[in-house]
Amino acid sequence: MENISRKTVLLIDDEEYICKIVETCLEIFSDWQPVTVPCCEEGLAAVANIRPDAILLDMIMPNMDGFAFLKTLQANPEFADIPVVLLTARVDLTESQKIAQLGVKGAIAKPFNPVQIVSQIKHILDW
């Protein structure tokens, strides 16, 4: 019997290998439905189309970066309440003061431990 309350997690990251690792970890270690896109522009379209339960967001990307994505997402009342977890190589963004300033739920530093990423997300989102 399929879980009708299965959560959808949108991952926005331009590094294909990161997407594959996170997608595999979510499939193996959780019952969440991962959706991955390679850029923030596609991320915004995916948010509108699938209305994810949470977003994992890389901050450093070409064209539109994570900061511009957050600003656009948070400006839209329809999507502003979707929790965002940063998945970033920028260690400064994992500090609680930065997390609060950006209006995100938390941050996971790259490189991350694939075996622990689901438990880290659960802890940050209180799932």
C-alpha cells in the first residue's frame, strides 16, 4: 500500500553527482519522493508545479544563485512557507545567525555524509 502522505523534497543543485547521491540517499533511507533540478530557474518552475514539502538548495550556482532563488520564493505568499534547507559549501552560511537572516530552516555543509543526510534533514525540519 502506497503512503499517500509521502513527502516530496525538491533538490536544486547544479552538480549532477550531488543530485544523484542525495536522490539515492532519500530513496534508500526515507520514504520521501526526491525531485532534482539543475538550476534555480527550473527550481522555481518545479515549486509551482509540484509544491514540494521541502527544498534542499545549493547556494552557489551559475545564472540565478541560491540567494536570488530565496528572495523570489519568499516574495511569493503562495510558496513562502515551504521550508528550505541549504546544502552548501559555504561554511559561513551554516551559522545560526546567517540561517535566521536568510529565513531558512537550516543548513547542511558540503561535503556531507550521505548516510546521515536524511537524519540531518529530519532534525532540521522536525519531521
